[in-house]
Amino acid sequence: MQAAGSALLARYDAVDPEVVANPYPEFARLRAAGPLCRIGPGTYGVVRHAEVAALQKDPRLSHSFPKDFYRLSVGDGPTAEWLPRLMAGADPPEHTRLRRLVAVAFRPHVIRNLRPRIEQLVDGYIEAGLERGEFDAVRDLAFPLTTTLLCELIGIPSERWPEMPQATDLGLAFTGRIFDRPDAGAEAADEALEWMRALIRELIEVRRREPAEDLLSDMLAAEADGDRLTYEEIVDNTLMTFGAGFETSIGMIATGYDALLDHPGELRRLRDDPSLVPLAVEEFLRYDAPIQAGVRRVLEPVEIGGRVLRPGRALVLLIGAANHDERVFADPARLDVGRDPNPHVSFGGGWHLCLGAALSRLEGEIVFGRLLERFSSIERAAPAVRRPSPNFRTLDSVPVRVRP
């Protein structure tokens, strides 16, 4: 059995401009070479579905890292101090404790009760687009829908929304920059984080006096076996909810619209059978996963493809590569809105399964259901603009021309 590094592994260059533009041919090359690839010193990537799916649940891998890792990843600032405190960066038993208390805001009935509000918002954005004859599926739909929902879910009053920093900066702060330079957006992310922390502290004081039906009130009231969230845990994990929910939902809507415009046959298939919409949402999450990778720290020796990774190594689970593994998905480069089963790994797994998965799926079902109901035709009004990022597969603009 070989130790990692005893023979040369295929190397993944995540910041190569061609890879950033379209990573999937490179992922196919890496999968053909084996389940493991090199990324950087002491850092390895996992590219096949079986290994990624298993490792998402493997207790030998940790979500927590030394503070120096965060400084190297996101720079030496507020974000580097914040990330280690999050539920997303904790392991059991601390993660179990935090998730149990935070999850009260994501109970199934809470998500179900959001349907009328999501429908109201989507209908308003679509109606405005129909009046103009065109709109941007990101700027006029995905962005305002996701931002409004998250603000309302948390309990941020609408009069404060115009003051908010760019939500993309907070999303970047949460997800970090696994592959980017440490200074790539670090200052803006740090400023957004500090602004939001101050706002959440103000709102907590209001909710202590005036509870409401929102995440902050639920977190303040949450109790399990006599345990409660501390003040700072509420602040930190409220911001985590915003940052994580933002990137996943916007990315899914943006890439879903873009994929359907590139595959008119699949759009016709959905029109002929709208019952396929829930499967289509899963396919959008697989076909171009909004968040492409997650990083773990090896706690105990882990064997992958005949190689043993020693404790302390960083292991990057390449979600986008796993979601296109031909061993699991027939013709993975083809969009198939009726793909079933579809065991994509875009929402993670194990104890870190995404808390907001049900909400993202509900948003997707309503957004794409309304596309079929309200538009007799939809076509590109201008080329889509992709955000150049090695860890996000999303778009900044998808202009469309529509008819009622």
C-alpha cells in the first residue's frame, strides 16, 4: 500500500482560467486517473462519487481546522476569527449540540409554511418581467428572492435592507476561498461580516423584548436538555445561515435557468410533463453544483485509492467532479430533467447535511414551476455572465426575453 506522494498523482489546478470557465472536462481527466488528485502542499482532492459520498460521512475527517489554516485561506481578519466558531466548522459533540438548537428554525412545518410567501414573491418578480418583456433571471429573480427570504427568515426588518452590504461578500466570507488567493475579496468580506454582526446584535436586543416568528426569536427560545445557545453562538450561526443559504439558492436558480436555455428540448419536456419539476431541481443541483467543493482535515489515517493520507492533511471533496461521475450517472454531461435516481452530493451528507436543503428545493420547485405556467416562450436576451470563481458555479446575469 502506498503513502500519499510515493507516486505522482494527477494535479488539479483549480485557478486555471480554462478550468474556472468549465471544470468538467478536467474533472473527467482526474476521475480517469484515479479517485485522488494533488492540489497543493499537504492538500489532496477526491473526485469520484463513491469516495466523496462516503467521506462526507466519515468521522475520521474533521470540519475544524487550526486558526492558521483560516488565515491562509481567508486572510488575517474578522472572517478568520469567525469561521472556527461556526456550527459548519464544528465536529460532534459540539456540532450535535449546536445543530439541535439551531435546527428549530428549519423544522418541516416552518419550511412548508413559507410556500405562500415564496409564491407571492416569485409571482411579483415574474409579473414585472412580463410587463417589460424581459428580465434578468439572477438580478431580477434569484437575487431578490433569496435575499428577501433570508432576511425575513432571520428577522431583518425591510427598512434595513438598503443598508446591507453586498450579500455576495457575506456568502464569500462563509464559504471561504479554498482555491483563491487569501486577498481575493477578503477586505469586502470582512467589512460585510462586521456590519452584519453589529446589525444582528441590535436585532437580538429587540427580539428579547419583542419576540416574533423568525430565526432570531427561535434561537433565543431554543432549549434542549437545559442547554441554550449563547449570545455569540446566536450571532455567529445566524450569519452562517445567511451566507450559506445565499450561495446555494441563487446558484441553483441561476444555473437552472441557464441550463434550460442551453437545452430547449429539456424545457419542452418539462412543459409536456410539469410533474418532473422536482426531479429537474435535483438535476440542476447535480449538473452544475452551486458550491463545487468542501474541505476536511484528516484526523486518522484514511486510505483512498490504495494511498494512505496521514493526519493533518487537508482533503478537498470535489462535489462537482463527484456529481459527473460516469460510474454513477449515465451520460453525466447531459442535462436530464427526469433523471431518477439522482444521488448527487451537492447538499453534503452525514451530520453536516445542509440544514437549508428543504428550503432551497422548495424555492426551486416554485421558481421553475412558475416558469412553465407563466411563460409561453423564453429565450436569451443577451449572453449570460458567469462569475469567475473556482469554488462557485454561479452566474451574475442571465438576461431573458419572455412572452406571457
